[in-house]
Amino acid sequence: DRETQQYPCPYGQPGDRLWVRETWAPDQYRADVIDHGSDRLSFAADFVGEPARRWRPSIHMPRAACRIVLEITGVRVERLQDISEADAQAEGAPLELGELERLILGAKAKHRSGFVRLWESINGPGSWDANPWLWVITFNRLKATP
């Protein structure tokens, strides 16, 4: 597509692999942690609801600790407001009724409405109405190799 040729996606192209960084902590006490050579690591995503620990930010996670690898399968540009219901659900947006949908009797909750609210909570009021161009990246999850 012309836009992706003129302005290459800064996140990669189909076939590229991305490693996912996670909030982590060294852990010598638990048996159910990931072993990375001589280091034993825990990941915050595995301990939701447990008491606070001394987590290290994902930006400082070593490459060797990666357990999630993504292979880019597609790259395209799209206006924010063109997001489909299926794409909003894939983004993890919650089901929600939108303002206009609340006025319609029998309206069903939609992920897209939840995505609108989520977008504005992250990017600020009016950011949905700005309708910026975005990179849409599709990928497959691969098994990380130690």
C-alpha cells in the first residue's frame, strides 16, 4: 500500500520479530518462576492480585528473559475512528454502551464503545475526535527461544 511504502512503519515490517518486555523481578524463593541461566525471574503478569513486590520496569528487562515473541504479519495505516468491532475486541477493550447507544432501546454493549472510552482515558479528552492516522500491526505469537 502506498502509505506504508512512502512512510515505513517504525515498528517493523511483515516477517520482523518483536520481543515483548514485561515488568519483572529476580526471584530466588519461588519454585514456579522462569529459569534463565543462573537467574530465576518472576513476571508481574503472573502475580495479579498478590501483595506488592519490588518489580523492575519492563524497559529494564534483559533480552534473555523474553518469554513472548511476536512475528509481524501485516502493517497498514488507518484512521482511528475506522476501528472495527472485532479489532476493538482484539485490543482488549471492555464491552460498553456508547452515549448514542444508550438512547436506543435494546442497544447491545460494544467493544468499540469501550475502546473509545479507553482511548480517551490514555490520550486525553478530545483525542478520539481528532481521528489521527495510526499504524495497525497484525502479528502471530511465537514461542520464545531461550
